[in-house]
Amino acid sequence: MYPKLVCNINKMKHNIQIIKKLSDEKGIIITAVVKGMSAWTAVCQEIVSSGITSIADSRIANLKKLMHLDAEKILLRIPMKSELRDVVCYADISLNSELETLYALNEICEEKGIRHGIMLMIDVGDRREGILPEEVKAYTLEIATLQNLFIAGVGMNITCYGAILPSEENLELLVQCADEVASIIKYPLKYISGGNSSSFLCMTNSLLPKKINHLRLGEVLLQGRETETGEILSDLHSDTFTMEAEVVELKWKPSLPKGRQGVDAFGNKPNFEDKGVRKRAIVAIGRQDINANTYAPFDPNIEILGSSSDHMILDVTESTENIKLGSIIQFHINYEGLLSLSTSKYVEKEIYHEGDEAVLSILSLS
Ligand SMILES: *Cc1c(COP(=O)(O)O)cnc(C)c1O
């Protein structure tokens, strides 16, 4: 059944091995952030089998799916007050920034007789989650009174919202905050967490301050792209995940729509170039499954003309492949594409176990 999201597990394992080796050399503990593939259990199992001991996701529903994996579980998104019972059940550590939430967490832990770890998030400038550095002392003093919680770490998140890049200044600021926390709580912090895939190059270039011992890595691990410069790392695979969709209509048609023009299904007024009569394929996948502009056909001679909720329209005139009705078209996808595709229940998920070469040959336009 199509459409399909395919994971080349060997490529994934390769990425993990390389990153694990690099991070071990630099003394950095890696948490694998798996939210990009909606906590695909079989793939997550392989990640853990490859030596990753800590897994993170932004959604508690995903961590619940992964509860049987033998790894530490970290909840990345600041928890909702309405989900705290699940948080203490399915996460060992959660990222936090709100005292009110921590009071409630503490109470639930008290009731259940458990202790929950928190990573106190500091906003060092990206202006997404976290307390401000000048608030660290007051927050820590208060958290230290909550008997059923412990501060497992201090962390920062940058680049995702404000597009702020790691710098000596914001990394050092995190270390200062961590020192301040440690001096109050009087026990060592397990993690001083220097960010996500945008801090990857700082790690490999030895630019992380010594005290930073942890990164939370998603995109670079899943698709080989570090997000400081946006480069694909030459040692890593970016095509760990690919999309396959099936041709349901193949016809020669004029390239210009005909009739009185209003707006399309998404309220846009499209423009068209008259290229005469072209060979067009409709493939059975749409914006309900994958966001627009997040994919590219393997075949460089195929042009994407557009998509609506359930249809994708391709110009296949220039393709030298023998495309027919029922042919499977393969696409590269980026991180955003992976995110939407893995979330869609209409998309089949499949793992390829063959070697790297074998997978290239699945471009079987039968
Ligand atoms: C998504 C996320 C990450 C991972 O980000 P990548 O850029 O994919 O490495 C790390 N930390 C938090 C808090 C996140 O939400």
C-alpha cells in the first residue's frame, strides 16, 4: 500500500555510529530526539540497540509508545498542566520553566511516591522556552524546596524560534547558570545541555565550554543535517527517510488551466506558465500527508507542479523513466516533510534492511 515513508535502517545506524563516536571522543552525552519521526517504535528500538541510552520527544503520547524501550526518556516540550500524571509515568526527566507546573508535578509525585527529574530551561536569547538568567537563583531556591523533584539538568534551546546561533557568550551564560544552580542544590547536575543540532558543529570543533556535557540531537541524527549552517555533513546520510507515492492518473494536458480563475484550495491565486501540452502525473498523496515544499523527486527530470489535500501533480514530460499508471515515484524529504509524513495515519511506514546500494534500486518504476 502507498504512500509510504521508508526508513533505511542501515543509514540510520550509520549516522548514529558516527555521531556516537564523535560525541564519545568529546565527552558529550547524546539524547536522541525522535519527534521528527513521531516516535516510530521499530526505528527507535534500533537507535537504542546502537548504543543510545537516552531518548527524547516533545509529546508524551510518543514517549508512552516507547515506554518499553530500555532507555532514559526525556519530555522536551514544557508540560501542560493537564498531562502531568502521564509525564511522571512515561518520562524520567521533563524540561520545565514554570513554578506553578512544578508545584503540581511535585504533588503528583508525592501522591505516587516517586521522584521526577527536571531539566530547568534557561532562555539565553532565542526567546522560546526558559526562565531568564537573572531568575535562576529565585527559581532554584524555590525548586529546592520541592521534595519529590530533583534538578537533573540545566539546558538551553536556541535556533528553533529566534534563529539565534550558538556563541561563546550564550554557551558561557548557560554554564554560569548551571554553576549557580549547582551551588544552591548541593548535588551535581547530571546534564548541562548545550542545545540541539545547531550546537553540533560547536561540539565537533571543540567550541563547547568544558562543563557542557550534553546535547539533544534530532535532525542531524535522523537526516545528517546540522542546523547552524544548514549543511549536510559529508560523513552522514541525509536520505535515511524517503517517500514513495503511486501514480493514479497519467495524461497529456494543456499546462494552462482554462476558465474564470478564483483562488485554489488554500486561498492562493496560482500563476501558470504556458508550456503547451505536457505529460502530467497525479500521485496519490497530498497536503494532508505532507506539507508543501518539503520534498523533491529522486528523478531530477520530474517537476512538481503543485498539490492539494490529497493530490500531487507532477510534470513527467522530461523523465526518461518509463512512468505508467501505478508507477511508484520516490522523493527525498526534509525534516519538516518527515515530521508531517510520519504523523499521517494514511502513510504506510516501512523499514528497509538492505545495504545502502540496495535501497537506491527501489526506484522501481514498474
Ligand atoms: C526538537 C528539540 C530538540 C532537537 O532539535 P534538532 O534541531 O532536531 O536537533 C532539542 N531540544 C528541544 C527542546 C526540542 O524541542
